[in-house]
Amino acid sequence: MAEALLRHDHGDRCEVFSAGTDPGIPDRLVLQALSKLGIDVTGARSKRLDEFQDSKFDIAVTLCDHAYAVCPIVPGAKTTIHQAFPDPADFGGNDEERSARIRVLIELIRAWLEETFGAGPPSTGPSGPVKFFFGP
């Protein structure tokens, strides 16, 4: 979600990537909620952390406590920030109830991204666009 939101809102000023330690199939309700906001989720897929093992990032962000516990410092990142949000995979209920919680979560993440990087990430770092990584 955070990757899609930051790319949509500030993709002209930064590069955004994400991966997980145990990726699965993207949640269809999350993809639907993002699509309803006009965010392109074409080709969205969960990626493994090892796909980025040789990559360098300016800022890495962990968004859930499990990710932070597994990987408190993201290799290849100059700075790692942790901000805990609920995992939509843990949301119970029917599709309507889960969708409502997912919409709230998306707005919380978007608000945090704007508050934290709202002035916009710098357009370039020393070696080009600022590179963000969300995970693991």
C-alpha cells in the first residue's frame, strides 16, 4: 500500500520499492481500494526481500511490528524508519467489513506519508532520485 501511495503521490520526485520476508498474493480488497482512489495497481505483486539484496536505498521504512522485529535495519539503506500500522491480512469479518477497515488504513498510511515526507522527498539525492524501500 505504502509503495503504491508514495509512487502515486510523489513518484515524480522519488523511486519507490517494496518487498517482504514472506510475500504472498496481494490482497484483492487492498487492490480494489487503491484502484478506487485512482491508483494504478496493474502488475502489483508481492516481492521477496532477496530481490533487492544488492540494491541501495536512501530511506527504508518498516510498517508493521513483525517486519521491524525480523529486520530492524534494512541492508543497503542509509536510514531505516519504523512506523507500525495494522496488517490488513489480520482483519477479520466479511468483505464489506474488511474493505471499510482497509480504506481507513490506507488513509492513515497516506496521512503518515504526507506528514513525514509531505514537503515531498527531495527530488534528487547525491546519485539521482531519492530511493525509498518499504518492507520487509
